[in-house]
Amino acid sequence: MRIQRFRSAVRRWRRLPEAGMTTAEYAVGTIAACAFAAVLLAIVQSGGIESLVVKVIKAALSVSL
């Protein structure tokens, strides 16, 4: 009896389309987001961009409303 239920469950599971694909998609998306963040961090830490960001922040803070 248990074996028949197990076999029936396995047959139903095999018919499911793309079982487990969402986990793989989340993993790939997370890796891509981390790589993009690393590239942005490297760009922002470069000398020219860093000074530009500091200038923009100082200009924004010096504006009085």
C-alpha cells in the first residue's frame, strides 16, 4: 500500500513543469545583483567619481530652503 502511494506521488511529481526552477532563478538573480553592486562600488570608489559625489553632496547640503 505504501509503495503504491509513493509511486503515485513520484508520477505526479514528475509531471510538474519546471519543478525547482524558481530557486535556481533566485540564485542567478542574487549573483547578478551582487556582481552589479561590486561593479558600482568599484566605479564609485574611483578618484574622479568620488570627488564628484562629494561635490554633489556638499552642494545639496549647502542649499538653504
